[in-house]
Amino acid sequence: MTSPALPTSAPALSIDEELAARLRPGPLTARVESIFGRAVNLLTCDNELITLCARILDDAPWSIRVDLAEWSAWRLTVGDHVTLTADAITFGEPAKHSVTLNESDTWYAESIVLGLGTQELLARARVLAELLHAHGVAGGMLTPRGPVNVFDTEIGARLRRGRNALERAVRAGDLPGMASAITQLLGLGPGLTPAGDDFLTGMALPAAQPGSRLSAYVEAVRGVLDRHPDRTTPLSRITLREALRGRARQSLLDLLHRLLVPDGRDAAQQAEHLRVPVCRVLGIGHTSGTDLLSGLLTGLRLEAELRGSM
């Protein structure tokens, strides 16, 4: 009895526009950095992280969505050699598997102009806070409701101290204080995207949009990342760097668009309008979605405060 043949090729459904441009000049070499059921991370020779994800996942910066349900049948291993060109991504020497790129769509992260007035921005923030309280996952930035171990208690306390220090520094326009608080949060927590990083990423998204009063925060985070590039994971580092440019996974951008674009809905209508995209973001990781939205909520509130003080 012969074993079933392994798949050898799958088409890409979409590719980030900046990644596509990076691949046009010629071959790029990489290795498999980590493997999950629905995502494979590649680390290039230039120390850039590229994610190949299953069809069900979001488009995102430096990512390619592939027409696969999951990756286990490809039997990839960490360290496998990978070659990337504008036409295909091939695994192994000689090539065992490939992802073809020639018919993929191009994904663009669209910027969102902050078109809301201060009071409307605060009203949207209140709706988001209520949804986060009702549906958020405890742990990370959201205080657990039951007993937790000593490690999680300490991490949670440090996360909240860092958040509070960052809020004070942003309100005061204290650049050294911002840098200190950001350094406290960067890399804080377990996992591929620690809770502190997820919070910083969520806060970066409104700050990076045209018209934001939080530009000092963007520059402060960029400076800390430049000084401490190894303080966090490669995936978290590139996710945060891209958020500083207003680029994030599509589910976050969809939510941000609903939050920031005027539409005439009252609070009850807004809650219903936001419920599905909020819950979709909350499904990211274990507490990552909750930590991202905690940062986004903080960014919206600070944006409104700074607008009111000018």
C-alpha cells in the first residue's frame, strides 16, 4: 500500500503590496522560522519576517494568504531552506513544495482620516469600552476575574503600571517619560506577540492615521524599537513597526474604519455596528485581541483628550 502523495503546490490568494515590491528585484533566501496550524513564518537573510497564512486568516503586512486550510500536510520543519521570487516561494533544496504568486491579488492597507469631533470620538470610545468589558478575554491588560498564579499576577501588575505611566507621559507631552513607559511594556508577557507589544500596537493604529494628535507617541515607539530591537520577538517587532505606519491585519483596519468614520448612528446602533468586528479582533490569539483593543481604546481616549486641550 502506497502512502498518499504530498501536496506540491498551492496558489497564493493575496500578497501584501510592500512584500510584492520587495520580491520583484530578484531571489530572496529565507528559512522556516516557526510553524503553526494555519501559519508559517519565514525569516529572511535580511532578518525580515514573512508570514504565509491559510485562507481563513486576514490579509496583513508582510503576509501572503495561501489557498490552503492548514499547513500540516506539507510536513515542513523549522530551518527548511526557502527561496522567494516574484513568481513563487519554494521550500527545500531541491524544491519539494511551492506557493505560486502569479495570480494572487494585491492587498493594500488603506489609511483612515480621523474625521470625528472630540465628543463623537469619546462616544465611540465608550461603546468600544463596553464591548471590551463584555466580551474581552481576562489576562494580559484585562484584569483576571478569578484566582491567578504569581507569575501572571506580576506580569499583569507590570503591564498596568506601564500603561498608566504611558498615559501620563502622553498627556504631559513628556517624551522621555513616553520612552521609559514604552520600554517597560515592550516584550512584556509570554507568547509570540507579548501583551505589552499588543497594547502598544493597538495604540499605534489611531496614532498613525492622518490628522492624529498622537504623532509624538509614534516617534517615541519607533525610537525605542531602534534602540532595543531584540527586546521582543521578530513577529511582534514587525507587527509593531508596521502599525506605526498605519498598517495592520485587515480585521483591525475594518474595525478602525467603523470606529473613526462619521456615520450618524446613535450609541445603541454603534454597539450593534461594532459588535461583529470587535469580536473578530478578540478572537486573535488567546489575549492578543483583547490587548490590541485595550491599546486602541487608550489611543482613542488620549486622542480625544489632546484634541480637547488644543
